[in-house]
Amino acid sequence: MEGERENSKADGPAPENGDAPNITEAPSAHSSADEPSAPEAAAGRKGSQFEQRKGSVSDKPIDLDYVLVNEIGQFGRYQMFNLLLVSVPIIMSAFMSEYIFSAAAIPHRCRIPECGETTKLETFHPEWVLHAIPPADNNNGFASCARYTSVFNNGSLDYCPAYLFSNNEQECDNFVYARDNSCVYDFDLGCQDWLRALAGTLNSVGTLLVLPIAGYISDTFGRRVALVISVVNLALFGIIRAFSVNYPMYLAFQLLQTTFGAGTFSSSYIFATEFVGPKYRVLTSATCTSMFATGQVIMGLVAWAIQPWRYMILALHIPCFIIIAYYWILQESVRWLLSQKKFDQAKDVLQRVARRNRKQISEKSMHALMNPPEPVKVVEDGDEPNLFQAIFRSGVLLRRVCTTPIWWITTTFVYYGLSINATSLSDSMYLNYILTCAIEIPGFYTAVLILDRIGRKPTLSGGYLFSAACNIAFAFIPSDLSTLRLVVYLMGKFGISMVFTSLYLYTSELYPTQYRHRLLAFSSMVGRIGSITAPLTPVLMDYWEGIPSVMFGAMGILSGILVLTQPETLGTKMPDTLAEAEALGKPESKIKT
């Protein structure tokens, strides 16, 4: 969900802090990324401050935001119906994370042919197991990847005494698995946890590769085409992956699915937010991310109900083809139509919206939208520094460029890491995953409620530190206190979900308009390190079960402290110039009321 943004040519100039940044790009789920992803879902204007700053409308050109606020409605029946429609593909975008179940770890041990075992699904805990396999301090009570060497080979499934084996150990030649509802069983991936975890890493890599593809399709052919193509690719490659004949094929189509289908969330997010007025964009953004979390819950329920992994993938992806009908159901983005000078189509959509909302759009406003002013040609100042020069000349900007990517890495690392590791909390991996995803929804809306009340810094720093405290505490809670462990784990996910919703907004408010898009993209791209490495953390539990939680906690503490080094942006003007960005936190940056 996170990090994935489409370059919308229709985006207007960036507004002031607290107003919805006129940035209609969105993350992918994750992806959750993708994502999740993520933090971009917090992009939006705060209506309370919008009213304070809009000033005299006669002094400003009439744009789409003016028409939404003053004429056709910021969130009427049309926008509500549109949000309900795009919630369906947002939910479907979460299905790309089904590798959490289809490539889930399965308890396994060495196969003992000396005791008559010939298949991968023999009795997993025979009475004689400790005669042939060394004991170990794990849930099974015996080693997963080692066995004793044999002296004789005349045992049977019912009787296999200890004298048939020596005390010398050797690696497994073949494996017996506790269950068969994962590709680990089909492709015999016992004791290859790093290879198994590669599916999650490639999923995150795909959400990075999708950016130029989704952006080009969206800007060239329209948001509606981009949405339909993304969902069809998601479904098609997912279905093909269900018929994988080996693990390399499974991995290849995991990468292809996210590379060509991870634009689903961003395309849907654009539809949801582009035509909502400034007052409701933050709430709409939180609703979009909540729909992604709902999709994860649905995925967990389907995986629980249909446990054979191939049938589970088919059950998730076949219904996605209904989104093809959206090509005829959804109206194209008005902002994109205006940017492409498709004024007749834009006029038709605007009139439809006005009728659905039982409003009217004035001829004056319609004429202004259909006849936009020519863009002012700015004469380049030879002394104007480029981005790299500006970064190294400004100590303030340099510190922010070094700080914000760390926040993004932490957020994606902890957010996706907690989701992935939830399946190993106890034997009830489906329920644990569902609860871990469901707790995101109150986290998203909590951030919406407090961002404009206590400020950006307390929300982000508090979210990081609260999540870090829960993760570190979880690492040291005894395993027999299962209920307490689950509650603390869920609170850690709640804290990072608050951050996920707030990070995009706060980062965009720290950078000046002239560099904002590039530095925001830089932070997001570096943040991919977190989502790419998060799927590998369950493997570290082989050394100590608390390693992932301690890592999540350490990163959270670091980022929580780093947030405190930056200025508060609530109630300040969105900086347009480098000088204004450097002045953030000073009295002159405050909005005068």
C-alpha cells in the first residue's frame, strides 16, 4: 500500500498545511506496499484550516476545489457512491499478500525411511520420533532439519527402536510435513526458510517496479483504464500462479502480479479522493486505507475457510474480473479530463455530479473550468540552485532529507513485519492475522481525530514510541501468557497504523513546493527497504523468537526520537519556497487568524 504514487498531471499547486495537499497520488497496498501503503493514504486537506485561509474567492481563480466547496458539494451522494464503488478494488488490492498463507511455514522434520516412512504426509509425531531425531527447544520438541544416522534399517511405522540409530547427527535427505496447505509442502521447501521468505520480498520489489508503468498508463490513457488494467493483471497473474508447477514459477508470477497489478490501490485511491472536497479528504483517505485493511481481513477469512493454497488463490482472484465492468460504470476523473483538455467529457461529468448531489454548477464556474488560464512561463533564475545544491547548502533541508527516509523505512518495516509475523503467534494463525489487520482500522481513524488537535509531532512520535514499547514488551512475555501476548502485539500494530496514516501528510508539509514531489518520492522509495526486508524477519525467529519484535521496537524508538527533531507543522502555512521551509517552527510560519 505504501509508496506507490501516480504522477497526476491534473494536480494543482500544493496548498497550505492543514488544507488537503492537492496531491491525488496514492500508495499501493502493502503493499502492501505496497503496501498499504500506505502512509500516502493520509494525504488530504484539513477543512477547519481551509476555511480560515481561503480568503476572498474573488481574488482567486475558479478551480475545481472552489466548485466543490461552493457549488456542487464536497461530499454528496455522488462522492459517497463513488467511494463505495472504488472500495471494492481497494479490498481486492489486499489479495496480493496471500503469499502469507500460500507460502506459509509448515512444521516439518526429517523423513525416516529406516522406520518405513515413504511419503511427505506420514504421522508427524510417531511414538518413536525421539529415537530417530534429536530433541530441540521448539514447539515440536524435536529438530526440524537434523536426524540421527542409522545403524540398521529394519524398523517399521509401528516399531522403530532407538538401537537402530547412532548418536551421530546428519542433515535431512527428505521431509515429513505436519500439513499440506502451503506451497512449502508441494515444492518440498523444508529447511529452506530464506527461499520461502523470498516470495514476500519479491512482492515488495514488484510494488516498486509498478511505479513507472502505472504512472504512464494513468497519465496517458486515464485513471479508469489504469484501474481496470491493474485489477485484470492482478487477477490474471494470480490465477496463473495457482497452477505453478514449481517454486521458481510461483516466485516469477508473484513478481509479475505486483509489477503489473499493484497499481490497483493507487488508481482506486485517486478516484476516491480527486473529487472529494478539501474538508473530507483526510477522512476519505482513512476510509481507503481502512478498506485495504478490510481486504486483508477478508483474505484471512477466505484462507481459513479454503485451506488448500491453490483453491484459496483461485477463490480470491476469480471474482476480481468483475472490475472490468467499471470501465462503463465509473466516470473518468475530472481532473485528468481537464488536464488533457477533454472539456466536453469533463463538462458532462460535472453536470452528472451536480444532478446526483442535487446541486447546480454556475455558468461562470463551468466557463472558468472549460477555459483555464494559460500557465505562466517562469523565467529561470541562473542563481536558483538545483535540488542537490539546495540540499547541501541548507543544513535544515539536509537534516530533513536524512531523517524522513528513516521514518518511512521504519513504518513499512514494522507495519508489514507485524502483519507477516502474526501468523506465527500461535496455532491459530488465521485468527491472529485477521485480528492484526482489523486493529489497523481504529488506528487509522484515531490519527484522523488527533492530527488536527494535538499536532503532527505528538501523533507520529507517540505512535512510534507506543508501538516500540509494545513490541519490546512482547519479546519478553512468556509464551504461556498467550492472551496477554496477543493484546500487546495488537497494540503495537495499532500504534504503527496511526503513524502509517499520518506520515505522508507530515512529510509533505516539511518540504517546499519546488522540491516537494521529488523529496517525497525519494523518502517513499527509500522506505521500500522496510517492506522488502520485512518478509525475511520470521526466519530470524529460528535463532531467538524475540529478534523481530526487538528490531521493530528499536526502529520505532529511533524514528520516534527523530520526529522530535523536526518542527511542528500544525497551523502553519505549507511552504512554497526553501526559505519558508527553513522557517517552519518559527513564529513567522504560523497562520495569522
